[in-house]
Amino acid sequence: MKLLDALKEKYDLKNDAAIAKALEVAPPVISRIRNNKAQVSADIMIRIHETFGMPIADIKALCA
């Protein structure tokens, strides 16, 4: 998924577990998003925005 890959690269996160830890969500949440079993929820978008300062518009664009 483009969004998760962008987070890993831009914020130097080692893996999906590091993303989950940074966003304070359970690792299976990120795994489901990565494997297209779940969409990026509004809550996750807000967490990304608040944690990394990424604009919501950019987050939405990377989800498309």
C-alpha cells in the first residue's frame, strides 16, 4: 500500500510494527490495511496527521 510505504520511507520507520507503534494501534490493524483487508479509517487518518503532521489531503491521495 502506497500510504504505508510512504510513511516507512519518509519517517524512517523500519517496518509495519514500527508504524503501528508510532500510531498507537495494534499491529494487526496495519497488517489488515497492508493486505487490503481493511481501508484506512478516519481514525487512522487523524492519527497519521497528528503523529507525523501529514496533511489529510496527502493521506487521502496515497490511499487512492
